[in-house]
Amino acid sequence: MIERTLFNADHEAFRDSFRKFMDKEIAPYHEAWEEQGYVDREVWRKAGANGFLGMTLPEVYGGADADKLYSVVQMEELSRGGFSGIGYGLHNEIVAPYILHYGTEAQKQKYLTAMASGEMIGAIAMSEPAAGSDLQGVKTTAIQQADGTYVINGSKTFITNGWHADLVIVVAKTDPNAGAKGTSLFLIERGMPGFEKGKRLKKLGLKAQDTSELFFDNVKVSADQLLGGPAMEGKGFICLMEQLPWERLQIAIGAVAAAQAAIDWTVSYVKDRKVFGQAVGQYQNTRYTLAELQTEVQVARVFVDKCCELLSTDQLDTATASMAKYWCSDLQCKVMDECVQLHGGYGYMWEYPITRAYADARVQRIYGGTNEIMKEVISRGMGLSGRS
């Protein structure tokens, strides 16, 4: 195995600390959270109290001013443990960065400290019943009124952290006739009149993750709730595009870590499980299959580590991040399928981590932009286009 040079001693100390936190505060409860369809809110508050939320935020907003590799460590550990119900990554490294990069100082002061403590849980509402990967197809509107306020109408679906969320960044059209240039981002809080949360959605996997529908019925907000203030009206699509490389890389990071965990579980299983008088791991097919999978995961990890290095110097472009997202999530699904097969009938039993990981993996090829869209982005980066 190639020695990883991405992390230093401080990163590894953080890994050890977070792993202990998971062993104490997450591992004993995750199965029950899968049954109830959401994690207990207390695990957010405990994470905040232990410094595991908003690590990369500046200290003035309650963070540790840490580099993004601390978040990479956290993502890897959650994926390694199969703790797919924990929405820290989206909260820390999708929602918070939007506010940090584009928000007004008042918005940063109001929301980021509360997010770092776990007092507020963040979500972002992009997907709609008729608009998934096509963000330009968003139908939710935010129409400005004569008094300067905005009235928001529409619905969102498949929203991670949606049921728990205290703060939601909502993608809406302030000018429905202006295409991408008419897109803006709004900060909507729990309890605002007209903002309702729908049912928690029952999914193939990610069963402990509180994925929800959101509804906006004449939600009236001041211009202060427009992310970045009035000057940012119509610039929401630009913000979304600027953040997509990091968002897609996060999916790749989790995919590689989950795939490695699946291999590790399977190696342990086939050493003990006997068929026809010998351990499953002694059969050539088993050994060669796992050797092939480990090789592919090692190659993927080197690529993802390189992408993380590019990110740290602001050199990660959209096409490269799309390559990582598509390739690694496809590989994750392949690894899970092969590892389930090597578990035999037990690979289909929910009590085994490989079974839950198999179910969790499938969505990776869909969210963050489908892998078909990733290939479109990559081909455009090559100077190719399907449009005449």
C-alpha cells in the first residue's frame, strides 16, 4: 500500500479524537437511528461541544480556522464506520461555506457561530420534484414586493438534514425569465410563516439520515435574508457553480473510504467463513477478486488525495472534481456488489455492515449531479459538446 502523505501528525491526532467520539456517541446508537429514520439531535450538540462542527470556520465565528483536510478526515471516518446518518459534512462543508464566502457580516455573525456549536443545523435546498441535476430548471420563486421584501413559493425534495434543519439555504428564481442569471439564494429559518417541512422520506439506504421535503407557501422575508444582501440578487447560480468542485470531491472522498471499509470487512469475513471444508478466502476467485478491488481503490485514493492537494491551492477545477465524483462513486458501487457476493447469503442480511453499505452506496451516483451529468461536464472541459 502506498503511504499517504496528505495528512500531518495534527490531522492524525484529530482522526484519533474523532474516532473515539464516534465509538462513544455514534456507534452504539446508529442502528436505532436507522429504525427511527433520523439521528438524535443531541449528537449534533455533542459534536459542537467537542469541536467537531465548523472546524474550518474562522475562530471569530466559533471555528478552529483549520484547513479542509480536517473535514476530509471526518468524512473518511464516518464513511469507514458506515455512519451514513450523520450529516456533519453537508453542514460543515457545504452550508457553512456558502455563508462564509457570500454572506454579509451580519449573516455570518448570526448563523455561523450557532452552526459551529450545533445549536443550528444547516441544510441546502436545491433539488425539486421536477428539477434534480438541472439547477437552471428550478421553479421555486422569490418575487420582490413593493416594500422590498420577497415572497417565496415552491417546493423542494430529497433535502439532507431537512427535517432537523434550523437554517436552509434555498435556491429560488428572483427573475423567472432570466434563466441562470435570475437565480438567488435565501436564508430561511425554521418557524418562518409559510415554511413547512414534509414527511421524512423513506429511502433504499441512508436510513438514519433525515431526508425531507420542504414547502414554501408565501414565505415573506426581508432583503436581509437574501444571501449576501441585495447586491447578490441574481448571482446565486454563480455561487452554486463555484462551490460544486468541493461538493463533488466530498462525494468521492466518502466513496473511497466506504469502498476500503467494505474490502476490510470482507477480508475479515472470508478468513473465517468456511465453505466445502476451507475458508472462503483460500479460494483463488476470492483472493483475485479482492486483489483487483484493492488495486482499484488504491488507484482511486491516490487520485482523490491529489484532488485534495489541488483544492488546498485553489487549483481544483470542475471537470477534475467531476471525474473524481463519477469514477469513485461508480467504483464504490462495484466494490459493494462484489463484497456482498463474497459474503454469500449473509451479504443480504441487514445486520451485516456490508449490506447497509451496499444500500447506502447507490445514491452516490445520483446526488451531487448524476454521473451522466459528470460525463457531460468532463466532455465539455475537453472542448466537446452535444449541442449544435
